[in-house]
Amino acid sequence: MADLAQTGAPSLPPAAERYLAYLASERRASAHTLEAYRRDLGRLFSLAQGRTAECLRSHDIRQFAARLHSEGLGGRSIARALSSWRGFFRWLVRLHDLPANPVDGIRAPRSPKRLPGVLSPDQAGALLDALPEDPLEIRDCAMFELFYSSGLRLSELAGLNLAQGVDLAAGEVTVCGKRGKTRIVPVGAKARLALQAWQDLRGALAAGDEPALFVSQRGGRLSTSMIGRRLDRWAQKQGMNVHVHPHMLRHSFASHLLQSSSDLRAVQELLGHASIRTTQIYTHLDFQHLAKTYDAAHPRARRKPDKP
């Protein structure tokens, strides 16, 4: 607890300090969790302006949440703060005879759902059509082509093994996704060519007993963080003015498929989503694409400058 105070964390009333000590000793909360609780409780008592926890009521908590929202704090951050406050007051109710928990029943305002970033088809082409110059870039191009061709998650791609998963002859890849669910996804022609080029060179880099399909320069399985760095490096090398991360290729895969087919159920299966609601976010992206096409093509959609 002293370490947290030394980092410039807010000073708290004795009851709150005892609650944090309880979390540390009884609940074995991590230092990161304790720091987050301290920050959230600091917000609570800053908003309370000298009032003790026993004096606060539900209408005060609602006002505090509204104040945080008006100051620009997002819905998720407010929800986390309310959760921290709720736990603190629950502890007071149980051990210090507080009559009721003033945070019960209070919810944070909803945050607008952020749409995932995607590449345009032209941007995807610019990223993937560039020619590799060395074995590591040949490996990278195979990874990026497979990302975009099959819509894999980063963990799924990093977990692929040479002896199982990718069947170039059949043009498909078998992956184990979330909750251990296995699915088979097609692999496009360009991805198959890139994967074959990499497999022809992989033996020169891989350690003798390494099962991973994609290996590092040292011969071991390539980590997810390194895959992300290599993709960002490759995008910068191609002169792209956007930060390209692995999940963006998965998003682009889904969005471009919907633009062409509008088959939401098929895209759900290919992505391995358990719920169609998760896939439906790409319909919003698809509508944005259609709206831009409409604005550019329809004679009544184009705005003309006002005449002087």
C-alpha cells in the first residue's frame, strides 16, 4: 500500500485505506488492481468534497457519475469506477453497519460502439502486392496474406503448426478458436502461393523440433507481439499512412466479404463468432461503404457549392 502512495496516487480516508488493505490481504488483489481501485476511490472522495462515505446516498452517486461523464470520461471507465465504489460500499455494509449500498442499481451511461478500423480494397492491395526482399519478408507476406485471405485471429495464426492446420492442396486451414471451437476456413490462391514460398524456406530457419508454421529468426514460434510489429513495419515500408495491426486485416476480410456477398451468416461462420450480433457490426461498415459509393455516384447526392 505504501508503494502505491509513493507513486502519486490520491490520499484516501482511513476507511478506504482499510478496504484496500482488505483487498490486498484477504482477496489477494494484484498491485495493478489495487492501483485501479485507489484511483477510482480517489475520484469518489474528490467528488464527495469532504463528505464521508456514510453520508453519501444514491442521488449523490448518480450526480458523481454524471459529473464524470460531463468531464469526458467514457462509459467503460465510469462503469469500472462504479464497480469499485460498489465493492467498497458493500464492504462497509457488511463490516461497518452501513444501512444500504448507495451504488446498487446505478449504471454507467452507454458508450457509443466503436467500429473497427478496416483497410479499403485498394489499401489491402497496396499492402499485400509488394514483393518481399528476404526470407523473413517472405514469411511475413505469407502471414499477412493468410490473415486477409481467411480472417484469422492473431492467436489462431500464431498457433498454427506445420504438420497440421494448413492444407494447401485442399485450399483450407483448420484453426482452434475461442472456447476450443474448431473451424475450417478457405485459403485463397494468393495466400496459398505465399504460404508455399514460405514453406520452401522455413526449414532453413526453424529449429529441428519446432512444430510452428511461422518461426522467428532464432527458429522458435513467432510471438503475437512480433507478428504485430512486423505488420506495422511492413505497412510503413509500403508508405501507408495508417497504423495497420493484425486485427485490422481480420476486420478488412469481414467487411470486404460483406461488401461483395452480403451473406452475414457465412461471414459469421468464417470468423468463428458464437453470436450473429458480433458479426453484425460489419453491416455498419458495409453501409458506410455503400453510402460513400452513393454519395460519389448518385447525381442527386452530390452537393454543389452555393452560388454567390
